Amino acid sequence: MQTSPDRHEYPAHWEADVVLRDGGTARVRPITVDDADRLVSFYEQVSDESKYYRFFAPYPRLSAKDVHRFTHHDFVDRVGLAATVGGEFIATVRYDRIGADGTPASAPADEAEVAFLVQDAHQGRGVASALLEHIGAVARERGIRRFAAEVLPANTKMIKVFTDAGYTQKRSFEDGVVRLEFDLEPTDRSLAVQYAREHRAEARSVQRLLAPGSVAVIGTGRTPGGVGRSVLGNIRDAGYTGRLYAVNKALPEEQKELDGVPAHRSVRDIDGPVDLAVVAVPAEHVPEVVTECGEHGVQGLVVVSAGYAESGPEGRERQRALVRHARTYGMRIIGPNAFGIINTSPRVRLNASLAPEVPRPGRIGLFAQSGAIGIALLSRLHRRGGGVTGVTGVSTFVSSGNRADVSGNDVLQYWYEDPDTDVVLMYLESIGNPRKFTRLARRTAAAKPLVVVQGARHGAAPQGHAVRATRLPHATVSALLRQAGVIRVDTITELVDAGLLLDRQPLPAGPRVAILGNSESLGLLTYDACLAEGLRPHPPQDLTTAASAADFHAALSRALADDRCDAVVVTAIPAVGEGSVGDAALAQALRSASAAAPAKPVLVVHVELGGLAEALSAAASTAPQAAADAGDVPRQAPTERRPPAPEVQVDAETPEDAQLIPAYPAAERAVRALGQAVTYAQWRRDAADPGRVPEYDDIQEKGAAALIGGLLARGQGLTLGTDETCDLLGHYGIQVHRALPAPTPDAAVEAARALGYPVALKATAPHLRHRADLGGVRLDLADEDQLRRSYAELTELFGTPEELRPVVQRMAPRGVDVVVRAVIDPAAGAVLSFGLAGAASQLLGDTAHRLIPVTDREATSLVRSIRTAPLLFGWRGSAPADTRALEELLLRVSRLVDDHPEVVAVTLEPVVVASHGLSVLGASVRLAPPPVRDDLGPRTLPAY
């Protein structure tokens, strides 16, 4: 840590781990006086050309004066950052604050010169771009608003770093030097660039783990059995296409092979690169393994070893040390305590997991934080009999264990553009960064379905998981995920049900459902289930138990051809007797009819039909082959292999690539999956036009900022008084009805005269505030007599004026009372909430939520998404409320919180929405200094 002559303490919060363009990681940290030797060593490894570009002249070595200058910083006017790998510098960046004349300066000067130097071996990895994000965030924190850089015209790489960053720029050329000036205020383009770089880097880091060219399993026991030996066998038996090595330091020196795999005593002994290491040694030996892997250049680790944060405080610290150790060498980790990873692509065929058999190849990406749940999901998707059945395959599977490093966010980045994945299923026990997850989920859901079930919903996250604290209840987080397009389900069964439908069938164009089958009772059950899910079913068509396969084909063809139908549910029960339809024949009839109208989804509800589900799912593209081709690699036989389903002949009428029809054992399960697909399809259509955040001419953003700055100068956080609240909200066009204190009856009368009759008398004590049902409010007081009488009643019923804190307020037009709130949650970000006022809505939890900033379309949907919304639209003959004015109020509150992160909480209660206009009768605002780093800050991995 730097001491004198520094003006500020070492800013530890500037330290960060970042993922680079190639998927590796680097550590970004401030440069201190202790880095002199590292700086000299770094500079010696830089080419003469790069040195020339940095100093505009030959500069073979740094002088002692240079070293002193580049390692002594005050962390305000002079700042240097370094990117490190393995503890050594690979790049540096610094800024020096300058005045208008270009000479060194101090605040309030708000411009600085910035310069980079990247080691040649690490150029092209996106190091400079990452450093620019971090040095820009540091500069903004220190009051610098603009960077200037002078670059030689031939240094095209560095010019591109600046020009591609997305900031507002000015460019000039003078004396043979390109001068670039750019504002550091984030723009829509700079944020888009930052998110795009984050996506590419994190997706690449996961791709390196899932598709390695070589794998070493470390901890393969000398005797059969054990975790390491099992994983080694699973990789080998899956037919992994890359190079595989077994590593065990206890192997005899003369032993060169284990289970037919090249064996070594250490990773260092392997002749050639190792992309992925699966670590299965006891936790106390893992640090030694990590060091060996890092020094050998291993790119990533899957740590199946247990004994980390799931075991208590000591293990938690061991887990932190593991992550820090691995990141020192630029490696990413899946785990610890992980079940493993699987990639079924024929180009990879990797089963680096404890699953003894590779799932069938398919197009579902599967993520599970729990190994046990991962096993259950793989089993359900794999099996053909019982529950939801059929050949449904997996593209990739990741079980993250304690998810100390690689999380669901990283895997989402990979699956977003993965051409082998069409549907994403996730089992989450915690969401470490809900704000980022929501952002990534929204983008992913716009391209492919994302289905999530969350465990530990009503308790703390598992011990092994590091999560941000949130004040939001689970129901609110779920609502925000649904807003982002996530299909939220409650059970593993529903996760698989929805996944099968979304993987096999097109999205429905609407909620209209045709129902047909050979059981009237099952049809009626399906009809009722559709109504319960908010669908619009047609009356069931009963084909009778005598229906043949041809009858099913004809009825399904008619239903699919009907323009009034968006989806079809076929119900089937077993028939007994001569001429009854067989499983294979019925399946072929349904698949043939469905193939003729591929734009509409078809589902089957079957009851105890042993072979129908298998027959419906039979397809040449996924069914097991009768005999392996010459190039096929045999799979390991499981302990108990189920007998294969009988092969089904596919008629020439049905294309080989026809969509598979999902089958369900209960009407409720099929219809619930269909309802989720309908909701998701509507979200996709709405997401194509999300609306806009409107501008309002009367908003005074600068005036509000000045007011907030002055108020915060008083302290770190405060709840504003009535006048300050009204003043701040007034800058955003939100007018609050004044409420005058009435400590005595005479004061109440004076207040009423000032405001004008009729008035309301309210008790504002915490136990009575906003509780008209308790009698603490008197309305429509037309004169002094009524006011004094009501004042006496309140004090007689509830206590002294000191206890009641009464106020007088001018009556507002009658209407519907609502509540508008906005809060900045440390985990989820800024959230806007809306609901009707009153105890009933609070008890029912009838509140809707949206992430800020809210668009005009989102404000419209927010008002209509609560269950009590009909009260705003003329329920039972009442006058409709002015919802347009209400939507504008929501948008103004959203703008206030979005423009000023210092506004951490706003409550408007009650807001009376009349037939024309609305009245804000109560308001409170809380301010706090904004976080040093937020979503507008630089890319970073979670800190450990």
C-alpha cells in the first residue's frame, strides 16, 4: 500500500477481475510504489515499436525518474492502473489531470490526459478496452469529465480502442499527431459497446470450458472407483474427441497409462497444452494443483472436490482463496463441489461429470446449481417411460455447484448465440446478481425460450453461494423476471413440461385452443384447465372411443386448418376391442397431420398408453440407431440400462425432420405448459416494440441535481422534509397537495382558511398513517364547526394531538386511491411498484413491479397488471379513472429515479386518481450517496 507522499489511501475498491476477449481473465488494480520491479520487467518485454508508439521516440528503457513517476500516484490527479496475470503486468494505463493550458492541474479542472501500454504478447485480447472502462470509471469518481489522448497516426490499434468505445468524441490532427478528446459520461452507444464486449468475453470463457481441445483429470485413483477415476471413465466412454490425460502424483514413475489413457504424475509432465482440468483431489491439495495448472497454461478448471463454502466458515474462506488463486493465472472455475459439465456435440462429446451416461444429443441447454437436481433433470429428459416422455436431448449441461466463479449469467452469455441450443432450462437456488441476470435474460428470451425454476425461495441461499443482499420479496423478484421474458415455473416437473413443448413445437399465435379426443371426460377436464390458465378453449370435440387413427388424423387436420385456432390439445385414452387404434398408428396419424400445418403447436394428453409417448417422439434425427456406424464411438453401459423403445416405421408422408409431439400424463400439466408458451409468445411480440421513455419539457433535471447535491451535503443519507420533498418532486412536474400541521384546533382552523374549504383532517402518527379504515381520517369538512367537531372526535378516540400529529389538507376530487413507489434495491436495481391503496391490496400482495427506466408501454401494462385493476376502468358502473394521467405520473417517477441515483426511495401515498386528473396527497423521498460502481461502471467479475 502506498504511503506518503500520497494524498489518499489506497483505493482497494478499484481492484477488479475482468474477462478478456479470448475468455481468459486478468486482474486490474492501482499501481503503487511497490511495483517498481514489476514495471521495469514489464517494460523490458515490450517491443521497440510499442515503446515508440507510447513515447513518440525510441525509448529502450525506463530511467529511475520514469519509474518513480509511473509508480507514485496520489490517486486523484495522477492515477495508474495495471492489468496483471500471474502477478505480473501485462498492460498499464494512467491519467494525469490537466488544466485548460494542458499543464498539470488539480480539481476543479475536469480534463486528463490518458495513455496506454500493452505488452505485445497480450495485444488483441481486449486488455486496453477493459482498462479504458476502468480508468474512465476512476476518473469520473475523481471529478474528471473528459479524457484527451495523443496518438501517432500509425498506431491504428490504439486509435481503434478510443474510437470504438462509444463515447462522444472530437478528433483533430496537428504536428503529425492525432488528438482525441472524449467525454466520459456514459452514452447509449458506450453502454451497448460495453455490454457487447462483456457478452463476447464471457461467452468465450464458457466456450473454452465446454469445448476444450484437451482435458486432464487430476486425482484419478490408482484403484477403480472414486470420483476422479469415475470422471475419467465417463469422459473416455463418451468418446471425447480431444486429448485426454490422467494425473495422479501417487502413480509409480514407470506407469504411463491408466484405463487406456496416458497417465502422468503432474500436469507439468504433460507434453502439450491442457485446456481444461477436472480437479478431484481433497480440498487441502487443491491449491497445489491450481498452481501447477496455472503454470502449465491451463485455461479453466472444473472442481468437483467438496469441502468448501458448503461446509461452513472455514470452507468459505478456502473457497475465496481458490477463486483468487485461479484468477491470478487467468483461469475460470466451475464449482467447487460441482457435478460436472457435458457437451453432446459430435465435435466434442465431452462428459466431464459424474453422470455415467451421456444424455442424448438435442437442443436443450441445461443449467443446475444442484448436482442432485441436475441428475433428476437429465434422467427425466432422458427416459421414455413415466411422466413426460420421449426422446428429448441436451446440447450442453452445466452443474455449477457452489458457483464460486462461473454462474448462470456466464452460461446465458454462451447459450444466447450457441447455434446448438434452442431452449434454456435453469434450476437456480440463488441469483448472485439479479440486475445482470434480468438484463441477460431479457436479451436471451427475445431469441430463445428461457425457463427457470428457483429453489430455496422461502429461505436463505445455500451456504456455498455468495449472493447480494436484497430487500425485495421473492414474489417481486419473480415478477421482474417475468417482465424480462423469463418463463417462471414452480417445480422441476413444470420445468421439464415446458421445456419439452418449447423444444418440440412452434410458439402459439394466441390463446385459442382446440380440444379433440376419444374421451369426453378427459376433454372436459382439459377444457376446464384451459379456462383456469386464462386460455380460450373451443368446446371439446369428442371422437368417441371407437375413433380410428384416420379419425384422429382428419380431426386434427381440420382443427389445424381452422383460422380461429392457435393450438390443439389431443386427448387419448386406451381403447379395448378389435379395430381399436394402436399406439404406433395413432402417433403416426397425429405426427402426419401436424407436419402438414407446422405453424401451430400440438400437445397430447394420454392416459396409461404405454407406447404412445415413445411413438410420438420417434424421429430419425434423435432415435437411437439400431447399429453403430463405423465412425460411431460406443457409450459406457449404465448400471441398469432400460430396454430400448420399439422402433417405429415412419411413412413417406411424414418428413424425417417433422416436429416431435410432446405427450403429458395429465391435462393440467399439458395445459399449464401451453399457457406458459402462450404468455411467452405474447411477450416476444410485445418485446419487438418495447415502447420509449418519453421526454417532458417541464422536467428540470439540472435544478433537481443541484437541489439533491445541496441536501446531501448535510449528511450521508436523509429522509426529506415536506417542503424539500415537494420542491424536488416539483422539478419533475409532480405536484403534491400541501398538508399543514394542526397541533391545536385553532391551528387547524387557520390552516383550513389558508387552504380553502372543504378540507380533510388526518392523523399522521405511524400507527394511523394511511389507515382510513381505523378512523384516523375525516373527509369533506365544509366549515369551521365540522372541523372543530372532527378534531375533538379524533383526540377523544386516539389520544393527544402530540400523539396523533394531525394535519389539514384541501379536499381532492373523489377517485380511486393508489400507491406509487420506487426503490433502489442493492441487488435488483431500481424498481417501480404500483398498486391500489388500502389494507386489502396489501394483504393480497396485489402490487405490480417494473424495472426502471419504464417505457410508455410498460407503464400502460403496469397499471393493468394488478388483479384489482378493474376498479380503475369503471367496475360496476363507477366512473373510469384517468389512467392516462396515472401512467404519466409513473413515467415521471421513473425518470426522477433513473436520472438521479441518489434518490433511493420515493413513496407517493395516497394518489387519488379521479375521472380527470389526479392528486398526490402524500409523498416521501429518501436520498443517499450513489454507489461508487453500478451498472454503468466497468465490467467486473464478482469480487472474492
